[in-house]
Amino acid sequence: MPEQNELDAVEPEPRSIDSVIDRVLSRAGTAVAAGGDVRTDYDGDQFDREQREGSSRVAGLSTELEDISEVEYRQLRLEKVVLVGMWSRGTAQDAEISLRELAALAETAGSEVLDGMLQRLPHPDPATYIGKGKAIELRDVVKATGADTVIVNDELQPSQRRALEDVVKVKVIDRTALILDIFAQHAKSKEGKAQVELAQLEYLLPRLRGWGESMSRQAGGQVGGAAAGMGSRGPGETKIELDRRRIHTRMAQLRRQIKDMEPARKVRRENRLAIPNVAIVGYTNAGKSSILNRLTGAGVLVQNSLFATLDPTVRKAHVPDGRDITVSDTVGFVKDLPHQLVAAFASTLEEVTHADLVLHVVDASHPDPEGQILAVHEVLADVPGAHEVAELLVFNKVDVAEPDVLLRLRGRREPSIEVSALTGEGLDALLLRVGEMLPRPPVRVNVVLPFTRGDLVSEAHRAGEVVSETHADDGYHLVADVTDSLAARIHEAVVAL
């Protein structure tokens, strides 16, 4: 632990922290500051947008049933929140970027950010996370602003959350709970909802807390009384033990549900094996959905917010050499992504391991794109086999990126390309680069196929590379590079003649 004089040497001036908070509250650099969503003709009708906006939360809306209509009752008023960040290492800019991201996450979840607090400590306080004095100061800020929730930019221990709540007297949630809440709002598919619920239960399990009579034994010993009769006496279970058992039971059900969905997912994946697959990964709000829409016309939701889309989308595209490819979108990543989510979404992240090429989309306009790249690589490191797939860094939003940031990114060792999904800059070059990096079909066939097997010729054009094709009286004269499975079927057709 550093000496006190060392800590004083790096302690920022109060106005430095104040300026950080001021910039965060002004939404500088967040998704909200960009001035709304920007769509192109390639984004389609965006039908999901109406559903998302129809269930969004609105400011100043009472939740008393007699004051509002039934439709309005389904909408919740915006939670008023105060942000709390810990600055234990790095520069003031690093602390600001992290807190700005927390503000964007809070707004995505449907909250109104009223104020923020940044604490400089070498290590989190084991009791209240920010220290008793700072917790009292936070209580005063909460009282002055009328906030009803405090969001901490870290994962709190259960005891830290309880101790902080006891001081500030309002609900306290941590970064992990906030991200889980966003996922719960945005998941649409049956599998996605099951994965999110499983992650939430894994997070909740060690944080159960009983109050008063709920902690008493249920029909244990003499608690059940004489009226309970024989068979009711014994050690019994506490209410919290019952809750834990129910959670374990529900988690087992969800794991079975997700496992039962695996065969259908494998069938869909095997149907695509004949066609090269490209998986899009990247930090949340980097522009993955916009690039997918540009390449395939998928029309998936494009929104200037974090974790706008969670459910994976697979669409077909064409590369300049004539081959068909499939492009798979995946869930966005974020720094310190809750490990519960990584485990729950393991089946979704498997799309990366079965891909022939990974397009790693990076927001080049972000002040710390290198940190985002590192965060994505850290998540992919937990996915077995993901590091073996070829990767192409796609620097998106170059139309608004700072020149010095682009200069730094160009110096990276990984293969890269610069694009703008908004203007279309570099998209043709991206498709050309994808075609060059995808593995070539390994088997060359030189055969004569009957005219009744035009389906094989068509598949050779779609999934392979046709060197030459001529028509003669005896059938198709085909020379092509194809996959092993297609070559086997072509040779079977020739033998059957």
C-alpha cells in the first residue's frame, strides 16, 4: 500500500474532479450527446424501433393508477440517479471515460442522471466502497438532488451494497446489475430471455437478504406449534434457504432450456457450413448493426445507445469474387462485462468459434478505442477456440474520428481497414478484403455433370470458385474449387452416371 505522502502526490485538485463530473453531466462523449439516432437507406424499415420506443420510460409520469390511463401505467417514470466512480489508477481522462460510459448505460436503462461523484482511493473501502466520510457526502447529494437510486461504477460486494444503502437511505445498484437490467429490457428471443434470466439469478444468488420474520425457521423444532402435529417438527428451512433452493431449481430449468435449444442451433449452423461465415464482434455502440445492414440489408435495429441489439442475426452477402457468405452479428461487449453474462451467452458467442473470419468493429471516434479493443479481446479469450479464427479490425466512424486517433490505430499490427457505415466510405474495400481473407475452397474438381444436376453447378458458384464452365452435348463441363463436402457430392453424381 502506498505511503500517505505518495497518495497526496497523485491526489487531483478538487476542481479537476469537479470538471470531470461537469463534463459527464453534460453528456460529453456519450451516446446521448451525439444528438439522436442517424439512419441510412440501408437500415430498412426499423420495425423494432416502434416497439422499443413504445415501451420506453417517460419523465415526470406518475405511477398512481388513478392519475393515468392503462396504457400510460405500463410506462415507468425515469429513475433519478447519482453516479459514483472510483479512481484508483490511471489518468483523469481514464476516470472520465469510465464514468461517461456509466452515464450512457444509466440512460440506456431508462434513468435520468442528476449528479455524480468521483472518489480517489488506492483501494475500495471494504465497508462502504467509498469510505464513510464520502458515503455521508453522497447521502447529502442524494438528498439535495432528490435522487432515488445510486449507481456505483464497479461490482459491489453484498456487504458493501448494504452498508452504503444504510447510509444513503436509497436503493444502491452496481454496474453489473445495471448491465443485467439493460439486457433484460432488450432481449427478445426465447433463448436470449432465458440467457439473461440465468445471468440475473446467478448474480442474485449470493445477494439474497432476509428481514425479520422471514429469517425464522419454517415449522422447525417448536416453531410450528402444537397444532402443526407430528411430522412438522425438525430443523426446518429459513426463508432465505427456501429462496435459494427455488433459485437453484429455476437455474437448472433455464440451463436445460438453453441446452434443449442447442440441437436446433446446430442444425441451422450446419446448413450454413457450405458457405463461408463471417462473425461481427465489437464493443457496444461501435456500429456493428449498421455495418451488418450495409453489407446484407438485414434491417436490424440501429440505435445510438448501448446494447441496442442482443439477439444474434445471420444474413447472406456476396463478396466481389462471386462467392456467397453469411454474416453473423453478435452481442456487443463492454469493459468489465459481468462474468454471469459471458457464461450465460456462451452458446451465442460460439458463433465466433465456427466463423471463418471475425470482423472486429472498433469505434474510431471514441477517445479510447485501444481500451475497447482490449476489452473485446478479454471476453473472446474466455471463448474456447475464438483466438484461432482470423481477425480483421474494422475502424468504423472514420468520418468523425480524430486524425491523431486514426494515426495511432493504423500503427497496430493486426490487419485493419477504415470504413464509415454512415457515409458508406470503405465498404466496397471491406467486402474485397473479406473475400481475400476468407479461406479458399481446398478441392479442385474437373468433371462433366449431367444437365439434371444444375443444383450442384449452382452451389459451386455460390459456395466455391468456378474456374470455367462450358455447356456441351454430354452436360456441364465444370472446373471449380469447392469444399470437401461439395466435392464428395459432385463425385457421387459423376459416378452415378
